[in-house]
Amino acid sequence: MAPPGRDGFWHALLRERSVQICIAGWVVGSAAVFLLCSGGPFPLNRPALAGLSAGVQVLLPLAFLAFVLLQMGVVTFLTRRRVVPDIAARAPAAQIARREVFYLWGYGLVVLVAGRLIGLHFFGEGIGLHMNGAIFGCTRMVSQTEVWAWAGYNCLFYALIPYAVFRGRGYSHEALGLKSSNLGNDVLVIFVIMAIGSAVDLLAGGFLKLTPHQMLLGAPLTFFTHVLGTGLPIMVFIYAILFPRYLKLSGSPVTAVILGGLSYAALHVFEYWTLYDSVPHAVLSVIVVLLQFGPPGMMKAFLTLRTGNAWVHLWAYHAVTPHVTNDTPMVVDIFHIR
């Protein structure tokens, strides 16, 4: 017999309009991938997935979504005895929150497009939220200069400037979700979720094939560059600032988590493997970005929701896994660590 309330929980969840839209969008998007590929080779160049059919590349994000839901269950269990912080109360009144979301996304769009143009001019490839080679394998060798330009640009414009502006507007670290309300439980969540993700990454990736010297030098360098280039930008821009306002405006934790996932995906529309040389390729790129990055973005939002601490997702589900565990071999090659 199912535990009391379980059926009611799933019934209520599926009645959420945002969940219904999300499911419908996933089905339509997945079907569109098949139509856009028209039985030919998958056009998006992701070397780690080279040779996989469009069907497999559609099923992989679905399998990953299932894994994310299981991890959310683990987080719920780990936080079951703590008082879940009222993150919506940290946001300003709805009218102000709506205006802040609007202006922040307008600013983010400018930064996103400017990064693409600047990167294309100086490096032949836009500055995105991931370096070429992150997660999905290199399509070209990135220079050391480009690594630091990528890390500096993203950290400055997505993290430091928004942080300074909102601190200047009077928001405390607690209001921005940058202060723990239960450090012991936060640490427990971080280590359990990090351990799960790292175990999967290490079994499937190339980190364990590195020499001890490469691990010793490459792992900290990967950690540092990726915290600057993608970890802090994502944490501040989405989960410290936008997420509390999504909660305030939607009045629904489920909708806010979904919006957190969509926001995370939106900042990845200019990944190194996306193509915008034709309308079909552009549509395919956007769909794959949403399918690929929506689930991890929702997991980051859920971690923030359950702990009230935006730092938790950074340490548990971003800085080490997947980047150190997956991308250290790439950084070792870029910096010629032998």
C-alpha cells in the first residue's frame, strides 16, 4: 500500500499548469528533433556523443531527467527534518520583483549577445556559459588566454556586477540566499549529492586515466576556472537573484523550480556546439539546449528551494561534479600539464 498522501502529491503535481506545459513541451520538442534531423546524421557537433542517433540523443536527456528526479527525492529525504526557508519572503513586493526580473533579463540578454560577438571577434567562437570541450568534448583546442577571458567575462558580468547592484539596492546576503540557515544539514546535502554525481562521472569519464601529477595540478585549476566562468555566474544571476522572485511572482514552488531550469537553459543557448546558420539548425539547437540543461537547472533550483542557500547547489552540483570530474582532462591539455 502506498504511503498516505503519495497519490495526492502526484495528483496535485500533475494538476500544476506549469508541469502540464513542461510535459507537453518536452514531448513536442523531442518529436521535433526527429523531424528536424529527417533521418540524417545529428548535426550538432558534440564529440562525446558522436555516432549516436537522434533517437538516442533524445532519450539521454529523458534518462537524465529521471536521474534528477531520483536525486530530488534524496534531497527531500535529507532535508525532511529541517525547516524549509521561506525564500519568497526574501523577495520584494510583486511589482518590484517583476520589474527586477524584467531588467535583469534585459541586462542578461545584452551580456549573452555581447559575449558571443566579442568571442567571435577575438577567438573565432562566442563566449558562452561553457568553454569549448566542457561536458561534451572538444571541437577545437582552446587557448589559455581564451580560458581566462571566458572566466573573467562571465564572472564579471553575470556574478560580480549583479551582486554589487543588488547589494547596493539593500538586499542582504540572507535575502540573496548566500547565507546558511542550517549549516550542518547543508553540508550533509552537499556531500551526499556530490558523492552521487562524482561516482557516476568518474565511472564514465576520463579523470581516472590522468596521472597523479595531472590530477594534483589539473583538478584545482579546473575547479578555479569553472567556479569563475560558470559556477558563480549561474549561482548569483539565477539562484540568488531570480529564483526568489520567481517564487514570489508564481506563488508555486513547482513553477519556480521549472522556471529555474528554463533560466539555466536560456543562458546556454550559445554553447559551442549550437548552430545558428539556418532556421532548422537554430530551432534544433534551442530544443536540445532546453532538453539538455532544463533538468540540471531544475535540480539546482530544487537544492536552493530545500536549503534556502544558493551556495549548496554550487558545491553539490556544479563546481566538482560535473566540471572537475569531467573537464579536468580538457584543462590538463589546454595548460600542457604532464
